[in-house]
Amino acid sequence: MPDPPNGAADRRRVFRRLHESGCFVIPNPWDRGSAALLVHLGFRALATTSAGFAWSIGRRDGGVSLEQALDHFRDLAAAVPVPVNADFEGGFAVEPERVAENVTRAAATGVAGLSIEDSTGDSAEPLYPFSLAVERVRAARAAIDSAAQAGEVLLTARSEGFIRGRPDLPETLRRLTAFAEAGADCLYAPGIRSRDEIAAVVAAVSPKPVNVLGDSTTVAELAALGVRRISVGGSLARAAWTGFLDAAREIAERGTFRGLGRAVSGSELNAKFPG
């Protein structure tokens, strides 16, 4: 049965076209409301955030189950008319064949893309060995290609060394290059910040697109370096929690309510949501 207009297949095609030229920002909502507001602001694609979603259900980042993640992907993909990329963490498995099984399930949720990272979650050995990391990406690629009606899901491969205590640029480049050869459509090394680091990643995997985590630079500066996609990870969620905690602490510690006066009005928020 064909997808309706703005169905999953259509959103996947849109998502792939966004990666073909130029530079776009893909912000990270954590629930239906934050996703709807980002679409209202004009963003053309969204990405989930494992951290933001985990905090929203009272869990630490990394403490969400596979079933919870899949339900979350389904929920956001159905909630908005734009493509959604799924932060699939490490695929919720170690072995490549298990990664493939889980990627097949994630690709069936309606998302337009998903990411697989090489982080183990073990502070002593934070990254999977090189050959295993590559095989995990290759397995994810094969799973996407063989999944019914999901072959156009865009695969992003992430090397996590710069945010896991292993900020080794040559090793990061080696991994990203191998991930590209293993079938990743987009490459991402969260935590790289300097112009030289970013330019090196772009050059290493060219012509495949690169995602960079938005930080202190501007969209224009990153676009000039050849970056195709900019995400913000859990930063929007942290910004929202910052406002919440500041106002709540003022009430708890000082018995005053000034922070609430700085909040956006209910009528303004209501105007941005459907009835």
C-alpha cells in the first residue's frame, strides 16, 4: 500500500535531498510538543535526542530501553510532517547481527534516518574495537537495505571519541572513513570543535555529508567549512530544564516567584498548537 502524501517514504526522499547540497540545521526535540514548536519555527527536519528523551521520562541518558526508544521514534515520526532522524545510540546491542535486527525494527517506525555510534558505555573502554565498530555499521547498512519499504532510511555513523575521553583526531578520521566505506550515508563526530578538526573530517569522508554538533560557531561558519548538517543534541532540552530548575529553585529556596514572570504566556503557546 503506497504511503499517503507526507508519508514515511516521502519524508525519506525529502531527508535525502536535504543532504545533497547546502547546509541545514536539524534541531533535537524530546517530545511531541517540542517537535511541533520546532516545525512551527520552520525547521525542515528534526532529530531525536537520547538524552532529552531520557530526562523527559525520568531516566539518565543511556537508561532508556529498546522498546521505549522504538515507541518514542514512532510517536515523533507520526507527530510531525517533516523527516525525523532517530538517535539510535549504539543500536541497543553489541554484536553486529543483533544491531541489524534492532535497526530493522527502528527503520519500520517511520523515521527518515537513524544513527549508530561506536560508544560502548564503558568508561574504561569507551569505544568498540575498530573492526567491530566497522562491522556494526556494515550490519546496520545491510539491515536498512533489506528492510521492506525502508531502504531509503538514511544511515548516520558516529564516532564518539571526542565526547568519551578519547579525543584522537587521526583515529576519529580512520573510523569515519571506514564507516563511510561500510555504507554510512552521513558521518558525525560529536565534540569536534576547531575549524581544523571540522575541515579534516569533511575532507576525509567527502563527498559524503558531515553532521556537526552546533556549539559556539554559526551556521554560516560551518557551512563555509563544508558541513552539510548541524544538530544540537540534548542542548535544547538542557536549555528548557535550565529555565525550569531556575524557577523551581527560586520557589523552593527563596519563596519568590519572579522566574515565573519571565515565562512565555499560555496564550502565546496555545496559538502555536492545534486545537
